[in-house]
Amino acid sequence: MLDIRLPLGLLLSALGTLLTGYGAITSGDNMYIRYSLGININLWWGIVLLCTGLILLGMLVRARAANKLSSTEPSAQ
């Protein structure tokens, strides 16, 4: 069964990486001074998306490890 955390984690991590890279490349542009009060929105939201995707993937790994541990333990009789 496919866990929803896998595709969402991969999608958000990929988009976050692209947006963070774009924000880092265009960090000195005058566009940010004129339109967004000097805040690099692309960089900050890219970081947010990347962190969210990594958290989802971390939760997936943790759940799979816990599931594997519970399935290998002998049952108490």
C-alpha cells in the first residue's frame, strides 16, 4: 500500500529545492525591493516547502521502521 507521505514528501522536497535555488540565484535582484518589501519570498517559501517535504519523508521512514520492528517481535503467548 502506498503511503501518502511518500509522494507528497517527494513533491514538496523537489519543489522546495527548485524554489530555494531560484531564490538563492536571484537574491540581489531589484524586484524584491520594489514588490516584496525587500524580502526574498522565493527563498523563504522554498525553505518552508523543503523542510515540510523532509519532515514528511522522515515521518515515513520512522513509521516504516516502527512497523518493521513490530512485525519481527515474537508474539507473547
